[in-house]
Amino acid sequence: MTDDKLAQLERWLDDICPALGVPRGQVREVTGELLAVASEVAHGACRPGAPLTLFLLGVVAAGDPEGFPERVRAAAAVVREQLS
């Protein structure tokens, strides 16, 4: 990802996280993980599976906002296991 695209992504997340009531700092913790999983699914299972897989990770992460980075990481590991 180019520096310009990364800066654009950061600005988007800075805007959308508060609008959705999601803690920006915790999203920052898992942004790289989510982008990596999306790429792995898009290039492994199927391209349209990437956004739906990220939605499913979001479903797993739902609940206590304090613990969602750990839940995202655990769910991402399950996705990777299914891809291998």
C-alpha cells in the first residue's frame, strides 16, 4: 500500500470509527491483521470472499469493545487455518 493510500485509510478510519462508536485505538491495533486476512482470502479462497470474511470477523469481535482485538486475532487465525 502506498503512503498516500495508507494516509487516506487512516483519515477514513479516524472519521468512521467514532461515527460507528468503535474505539479507534483498538481498530488501529488490528488494522494490519485485517488487511492481511483480506488479502489472503482474496488471493486464496476467492476475491469476493474478502469483504464477507471481514464482516464475519466483525461479528466475532462484537460485544465488549475492550476485548475485540484479541477476538479478531483469534478469528483471523481460524480463517488462515481454513485457507491452508
